[in-house]
Amino acid sequence: MTRKTYHYDPTTKTMVEGRGPTRVEGSGDGWRFSDRLYSGSPFKAHDGTIIDSKKKHREYMKRHSLATVDDCKDEWARAKERREAIHGAKPFDTKQRREEVARAIHRLEQQGRG
């Protein structure tokens, strides 16, 4: 069994057998997945380390036990579910919350004096 390759032809709006046309260098969003993102504008970490490649960035993050936001993407959804389970799906009532915080502070101040 031979594998075949197909690509989408926007002119005929159909799938056509064979490799698609090659992209011109610098087009599209390939920069996100290559070291060009780093080499075009290297940055200095808080400790002075120059980071100018994906590999150096990964190693630096691992060495310092750091994570990027995209490493925690599922955590945002879980945190939202936990908040909704506690507070309900409605938005927080800021006036009510301020009043509760003020009462709690007042109670703590009274306990400190007594």
C-alpha cells in the first residue's frame, strides 16, 4: 500500500494529489515555532541570563522551576469551576463583598482590643 499526499487547491476548491506549493520564507506564522522569535529580539532574564533560543528558554525555565502561562491553561478552567461551585455562576457583588470585609476587619480589631 502506497501513501499519497494531498493538498487543498484554493482555485478549484478541492483536494489535489501531490505536494502543495512551497511557502515563501517569512510568510505565515512559522516564526512562532522557530528560534527567529528569540533571535530577532533576545531578552535578559532577571538574573542577567541572555535568552535567545527556545532551547535556552526551556532550560532556563526548568532550571529555575518556572512555568509559562500556557503550561497552566487547564488550571484556569478548573479554577473557574471551583469559584462557581463556591460562589455560584453570577458575578461577585462588590458592594456586598466590601461590606463583609469591613465587618470582618471590625471584628478582628475588636478582638485585638479585648
